Amino acid sequence: MDNIETYKTSASAKINLFLRVCGRLPNGYHRLYTVMQEIDYCDELVVSIGGEGPSEIVVECEGRTDIVPKKNLCYKAADRFYASLHNKLAAEGSTDYQDGFPRTVIKLTKRIPSESGMGGGSSDAASVLIVLQEHFGSPFTEEELGKLAVNVGADVPFFLYGGTCLCESVGEDITPLASLSGLPVLIVKPAEGVSTPECFKAIDSAELQQIDNDAYTEYVSGLTKEKDSLSDKLEAFLAGGDLLVNDLQAPAIEAVPQIGEVIEALKEAGAPYAAMTGSGSAVFALFDSEEKANEVAEAVKNDPRAKDCRIELTQTV
Ligand code: C5P
């Protein structure tokens, strides 16, 4: 029997600490200026490479009928990886894998909700790229893998890094920042989701606000300095003040008004900061103490404005 290698890995979610939409590109995508933060809330993946059976990519997700294997971003990631590897080997005159790449079976256990703005699908895809890059002995440079990643999805390059990063352009221009790890995060996800393309379409009909580049550069430079305590980390984040805006929040609230109600409920319950992540519909609140986070979580659980919401307490990574 052919050798089969199995990799077990997890794929973390993200929140956008702020998100500015700076312009529209000819291909319909948007230029973004955002800080993404990894959180300790994960999908699990088991990737098996090799073994008997046809040379194909298989994506399985038990108990989820809404996941269409060939449309899943994990499939797209593996497919793009193998296409690029094929081209690279051909250019080098290599005859490796002439009979096809090894059978690749990706088993997904989903926990990160879809249509939440938490990047679950993108993170799964990045984990697949990381596994394949390792399995095949790092055939691509960091830059090549980044390009491959952004072609799979705008948020995928961030997940090759994780932690706290400034992400620019469509999402491929990544600058790692100082760690903001360990901050308690409360996630409140309304049952109704938001479609990312619809949300971006909605802002196209409104005039984009010019962003104050100098003010953001100064703020983000403060986020490059290492902080020791949780309160210093939260303070450094909150120093953004009026710059802490998510341009997708207003159109998302138009589509799902509960997003706005949940943000109000979190603020009233005492959260130092509450906003929507990405294109929603998940809302996050950040804290510097677990006690305070628990207190707000309890209050929100009993608040009718958070009816039918999924509520999870986690932390920044
Ligand atoms: O790349 P991804 O599939 O994650 O993007 C989903 C949708 O979000 C795109 O089809 C596009 O409508 C929108 N988007 C955008 N500009 C970005 C990222 C995403 O317009 N920078």
C-alpha cells in the first residue's frame, strides 16, 4: 500500500479590530486598510496525503449538508497549490508527480460560524496551504505562497501569519504588529448571517469617506510596540479612538438590524469596546479582565436584544 501521511491541525478565527474600505479596484474587489486579530476559536482539520484511491482532492465535513466539497475554500486551496506546483516542476524540467499528485483527503470539523466575518473558510484554506507546503518540502517562497493564498480568498494571506497584523490592498499586503494576545473576547453571533459580496456592494452605492492616512500611520505605529500587561494591550488598541471604524458595519446593520442592537447591548452592559467583525454578522467585545468579560457575557445572555445569538467567550492569540 502507498504511504499515507496524516496531518492534524486547527484553523483559528479572526476579528477585524477596525476595517476601512479605501477604494474599488477594476476587478470589483476593494482596497482595504484593516487590523486583523487571531482569536482562540478554531475549526479542526485532518489532512491525509497519499494512500490508495484516485489522485483527487476530497473534502468531507460530517453533519454539514451546506458544505459543497468542490466549492469549499479548502478544495480551492489544494487545487491551486497543486496547479502551481505542477507549473513549477514543469518549468524546472522535473518529472516528479507525472502520474498525478497524491490523493488528498481533507476532513473538516467546523466550529467557526459561516457568514460571521470571522474568516472560518479562509482560515481552513490557509491551514491546507501550510500543510501542503510542509508536506512537499516548502516548494514555494513566502511571497509565492502569499500570492497563491490571495487568489484563494482575500483573507487567506492573513492566516498564514496569524497574531495581530495590519492588512492592506485586497488583503495580501501584511505587516505583523506587536502581540495583543490574551485579551478576553466575547463573540455574539446573530442567527442571521451577512453575505460579504452584498455588504461590499452596498457600500459602493454610498460615497467612500477619505481616510486620514497620517492619523492611521501614527496609531498603527503605536501597535508595533510590545506591551506587557493586558491593560496596556487594551489601552494601546483603544488609543485608536475615532479611527476605530468598520466601514462595513452600517450596511450590515441595514441587512441585519440585530447587529446594531447587540453592539448597544454589549456597550450598555459595560464592554470597553464592541463592534462588528469583517462584513458580519458576528459582533465582538474586548476586555482586559476575564471577570468583566464574564459579567458582560451573563448580562447579554439575558438581554432580549441578543435573542437566538450564539455567545462564546474566548481570547486573542
Ligand atoms: O476573496 P473572498 O472570496 O473572501 O471575498 C468575498 C467577497 O468579498 C468578494 O467576492 C468581494 O465581493 C468582496 N471583497 C472585496 N474586497 C476585498 C475582499 C472581499 O470586494 N478586499
